[in-house]
Amino acid sequence: MKKFLFWFVLILTFIIFTFPVLNTMLIAFKTDADIFSVPPKIIFNPTLSHFEEVLTKGGYSFDKYFINSFAISTISTFILLGLTFFSTYAVARYRVGGGNLPGLMLSLRFLPPILLCIPFYMLFTVIGLLDTVLGIAITHSLINLPIAFLVMLSFVEEIPRSIEEAAILDGCSTGHLLRSIVFPLLKPGLIAVGFISFIFSWNEYLMALVLSSTGAVPITVGAGLFVQSFQVQYGEIAAVVILALIPPLLLAILFRKQIVKGLTMGAIR
Amino acid sequence: MRLQTKYILALPLLIFLISLIVFPMAYLWFLSFNNVTFVDLSPSFVGLNNFYSALTSIRGILGPIFFSFKYALISVIIQVPLAIGFALLFNRKFRGKNFFIIIILLPIFTSRVLLGIMGKLMFQEGIGTAAFFVNSVLKPFGLSVSLLSPEFALWSLIILDSILWTPFIFLFVYVALQSLPKEYIEAAAIDGASKFGTFKNIILPYLTPILAIMGIIRFADAFKTFDIIYAVTGGGPGTLTTTYSIRIYENAFVAGDYGLAAAASLLGFFILFVPLMLVLKYTRRKWRR
């Protein structure tokens, strides 16, 4: 009886937490007639027509939005890896900032993005970064900086000091030390920070909404645009959502060990 | 090791923070004291006028701040206990455990605006499965409801928010629970403690620091909410579910009144986020391990 109750609660939890995605997936594969049928059909003849429609629709450039998202997330990830690799090493080994930087990063996490949207919008207009992939990528780096910094710092702190000390005694320069000793040892950290940054940048909406108009629109904003422009084409809306979900979820599943370790190590200090 | 090397390593971060935090924040302050609109971009000094309108006009910030506060409070009250429940549920060995954990954690990596659109597909009358189920249950009682009506919109949003964020809290509570030494529980069992007694006297005190920190972080994140609500209700019906972030977005990028939006965002920041940061700082110091 107890065992039965346990599995009942577990399956119920499972259904509730996967329900939005499952429901959307069903809609994406249904014909228009099946979507509107009452009661909702669970067994139906699946169709790929909505996906085809989304990819070829006139006036809607799914492929462009998708590529933009990929470019924004990749650039933002590399900016963050570069920034955090050097700065966390300086903080962990030389106590740059006198131990205040982790706390500062945590406060930054509290800063609401909407606060920065207004000055970014106006300043980016002036310097020509508005509606560019680079501009949005930079703001995503800023938004994800706190988590990336704290995760990377935890990984740097795990590297035993003795290896570096031995290298320094042998007359190893700082550049050489970072390149051939710290970098290889920090690979798990770089992987964790890299994928966390990529996924969170892919999923970001508000900054991208404010800072893009036509050229640099990523897929999250693109999905919103689709809902606004083609209000009742639910099959196509569901198809857009499913396609946009695939990259982050795939990465999260493939690299779950590193990502979960990174998140739990870094986010709480 | 030369003295300067460490500063060279930290220099890119410093430049990044100054150009993307210090300078824009200074500019935000400047905007808040000036009249700058989409129509007239040249700033003219208006003193505290923007702050006054942000507090009193119909496009003001107090209503949305109150709604955001309510939304954040309900979120924390529902999601933290739910996350503890899941952590206890998963704190045992069973078949397929890893599979279930991965699936439960996936919402953390799901875009909030996409989840909002998915929510709309659930709640909308005509096609929404959730709307259909709720109405089938209520039909024998002669009732029929719309999940996005003024009475239910908040609760529909909370349910969606909980699906998205409970897994995030669960992850940290679960990891903390795994690090609780098994001997504590065994010793309590030998002493004849009941399950509930063990939970109340051993597990809960052990989890308190992480629960406090997660509660504060979740409250701040929920207060900032934009994506989900914007996608599901757009702040409506009327302005019923307009949050702090949505109101500022509308003031700046729909109405084009940048000065007012700047003042409103700063007010919200000082009313809510500065106190929260201080609470978090105190909490972390108190429970620093």
C-alpha cells in the first residue's frame, strides 16, 4: 500500500511537470481539426504539416531567428568564459577585491534586468549596437555573469594549490602556468560554465525583446512574434515552441552531470 | 610573481562592470531627473517630477509593485514546501530514479517565455486541455470557468510559475538533503523518534539555511517576473496581472516615456531589492558554514 502510494505520487508529479511540454507536443503533431476537437484527442493521426508550414512560411523567418539565437548564445558564452577564467583565478589565488567580489556578484544577481534595459536601449542606439547580435550577446553575458562567475570560482578553488606552487618554483611564468596547468585542470569548470551560459542565453527574452527589432531577433522573441502575428494558428505556434526548446533541453540532458554539479556548487555560497 | 599580474588578470572584468553596470546606472539616474520621451529625445531637467508621476499617475508603479509582491509571496509559500516534499520523495532508492530526476529538472532549462506560450495553449478556452479538464470536473456542479478570467488568472499563472521554479528549489534542497549524515536519522530511529519527529527536529533544522537562501532568491526572481506573465496574459485582464517589470517595459517601450520609466524602475529597486540584498547578506553571514 505504501509502495503504491509512493509510485502514485511520483507518477502524478511526473505528469504535472511534463504536462505543458507534452500538451504542446500533441498540438504540434495534430491536424487543425484534431486540435479543436472536444474532448481533446489523445490518439490521432500525427502530421508534420505544422513543422513544414513554420519552416517555409512567408513573412516569418524561423531559420534566421534560430541562427541568431545560436550566434548570440555562442558569443555570449565565449565572452563569459574569457571574463570568468582570468578573474576567478585572480580572486581565488591573489584575493583580488579583498574577498568582496563573490558578494558583489550575488548582489548583481538581484539587479532586475528591466532596470538596465532602458539605459542599454538608449546607449546602444547611440553607439550602433541596437539590433545587433553582438549587442544582445554582451547584455546576456552581463545577466549570466553572476552565476558564471560563482560557478567558475568554485571550480578554481577545487584545484590543489600544490601543483601551481611546484610549477612556480620551477620558474614557470604566469601565462605559461595558466595555459598549460590551470586551463587543463579547469576543463570540467569550463564545460559547466559554458553550457550553463549557452542555455540561459538561449532562453533569455526581455533584453532580446527590447534590443532587437528585425536583424538580430532570436528565437524566443521570434516565438512571441509568431503568437502576435498568427494568433489562432495553434498548431504552428506549438511547432515553433517545440523546435525552439530542442537545443537547450538536448544540451541539458547530454551534459546534465557537469551542469547540475556546476549549478549546485556555484549558486549557493 | 610580479605584483601587477593579478590586477591585469582582473582588469577585463573591471572594464566590463564599469561599462555595463556603473555607466548605465549613472545614465539611468540622469534619465530619471529629465523629461526624455520617444517623441522628444533631448533631455530637459524636470527635478523630481518623474518620481512624483511614478508614484501617483495611472501609469504609476505602486499597483504593479503590490501585485508583484503578492505574486512573489504566493510563489515562495507554495514552491518551497512543495520542493521539500519532492526532496523527501526522492530521498530513497527506487527504480529509474535518475531518469525521474532528469525529467523533473528539465523546467530549469526551459525558456520562460516559451513556457508562457505553452501555458496559453493549456489555459485558452476552445483548445486548452487544462481548461477542458477543469470545466469537465465542474460541470456536474453547474459551474463553468475561464482560467484566464480576472478571478483565476493569478492562480493559473502561479501554477505555471510553480511548474517552472519548484524544480530549481528542489535541486538545491535535494542536494543538501543528500549531505545530511545518515547517522543522525538512524540515531533518531533507535531513540524511537517518529517519522514526523525526525523531520521536525533533525531534517528541517539541517535544511533551514538553504531554505532561507532559496526563499529569498526565489522571492526576488518572482518579483522580477516578466516573461511568463507577458506571454500568458500580457499583464491583463485589464492591468490585473501587470508586474513591476511589465509596467516599466510598457512605460519605456510602449508609451515611450523613458524618464518616467527610469524613475519608476529606481523606485522599485529601492523599495524592494535593496532591502532584500541586505536580508540575504545577513542570512549568509548567519549560516556561513
